[in-house]
Amino acid sequence: MLTVENVSYEVNQRKLVSDVTFSTASGELLAIIGANGAGKSTLLRMLSAERKPTEGHISLYGKKLKDYSPKELALKRAVLNQHNTVNMDFHCQEIVMMGRYPHFKNRPTEQDRRVIAETMKICGVLHLAGRSFLTLSGGEQQRVQFARVLAQIWDQSGALILMDEPVASMDIQYQQQTLAIAKALCKKGFMLVVILHEINLAALYADRILMLKNGQKWKDGAPLEVLNAEHIYSVFNVEAEVQMNRNTLQANVFSKELKLDAAHFNSFL
Ligand SMILES: Nc1ncnc2c1ncn2[C@@H]1O[C@H](COP(=O)(O)OP(=O)(O)OP(=O)(O)O)[C@@H](O)[C@H]1O
């Protein structure tokens, strides 16, 4: 169980996240959506303990995040950040093995090697094991990083997985595959909190959607409750039509074309 109570984050007297309260439990895939700058990544960084809330508390399985040791936390939650900068020339399997660092002392065990082979296979990157990470495409790099995150908590049942735009560089096949893996992990008892920009992927895969606006919780509920034209307009300033698929009972969001008058460009041309 992850519990977030009245959490705020303030920098230079500006609240980037303001008084957010929610909780999520094992088996749930929670998607966070909101406009650029709404505070999604800041909130996720507090959930991962990378940033300390300036107000409020976050608990994981009944224990405050601030009371966990780094090692204890590494065995309970894994994080896929929006930008995973790698400057050194590591092979992909070395990147994935980094997820196992909290598990072994000097040398990886048989179990560590088995786990990285399994997670690389599941993420479709086993064939890239010996390749330099820096030579991979953006989508391939994201899949390798996803395998690293899975390797970290693969044998830690009930762990929390936090992901910030995990599918941003992926093609439609791997977007679906990544979120299907996430969903399957939820069914095995993991907790997932995922920031998504693609609303229709949130509609398809999330059990619940937390919609942020200007750092505040704007809506929180089942995809069909949260994703309506009024909420989408108020958060994204975009006109949309939302249809419900009668077979799957899932929402499908169609955004309407935004037409700019040619006069808009007059001063540039
Ligand atoms: N250290 C900081 N100092 C000042 N402002 C910051 C700092 N970190 C983030 N911000 C600002 O806080 C706001 C929220 O940032 P955040 O990265 O959480 O947004 P986001 O919802 O994840 O956006 P995006 O969808 O663009 O990734 C943004 O306006 C950002 O410029």
C-alpha cells in the first residue's frame, strides 16, 4: 500500500505540487496524467524518495518513506525516470544488471543472471545484450531501462514500480507491450504508478487515473469517470470527444483538430 497524505513541494515560494492526497494498493495500475508542467514528475520524484515533500507524508506498506534505508527501499520500489542519462559506454546487459546491485555483494549470483535474462527476454531486448547502450535507438534504450527496472524488483513480490513516461519513444507495438507487462505485473500483486501523456493508453491500461492540474489533484477515479470532454478541456485546453467502447467498456478519446488562422504567422513570415 502506498499512501500519500497532503503532500506539497515548494521551490522559491512556488508550489509545484500542492496538497495532494491519494493511495494505491497492490494489484492496481494508477496512471497520472496532466498538462506539461502540471507537477507529475515532481510528484513521482517524491513517491520515489528522490525529493522530500516540503509538507505532508508518504508511506509505503505502513512505513514512512523517510524511515527506509536506501537498501531497504531499493528492494521495495524501482523507478524508471523520464530521462535516464547514461554517459559511459556500458553493454545493455550491464545496464540491466545495475537493477540487481541491491541484491548481491561482490558478484552476481545465478539468480541475478537468471533474472536479467528473463526481464531482457520479456522486454524484447535479449538480442541487444552485448550491444553498447549508447548505440541503441531511443525506443530500444527505453526498453533496456524497463528491463533494468523489472530486474530490480522481479523477485520482490508486491513491490512498487514508478515510471515517468515509459513509452514516450516507443512504437505502438512496444507501447502496448510495455503497458501489458505492467498490467500483468499488477495482477501478480505489484503496484504501478505510471505517468502517461497518451490518454488513450491510460484509458486502455489504467485501473485508475489521477489527473493533475497546476500541481493539484484535479480528478481521481476510474478512466471512464475521469476521461470526459469537460475534464480534458479544463486540463489540456483541447476539445475532444470521448466515446465508450461498448464491448470493452473503455474510453476512447478523439481530439478535435486545432485550426490556427494564417494571420497567426504574419509576424514571422
Ligand atoms: N527545481 C525547480 N525549480 C523551479 N521550478 C521547477 C523545478 N523543478 C520543476 N519546476 C517546475 O515545476 C513545474 C512542474 O514540473 P514537472 O516536471 O513536475 O512537470 P510535469 O507535469 O512532469 O511536466 P511534463 O509533462 O512537461 O514532463 C514546471 O513548471 C517546472 O518548470
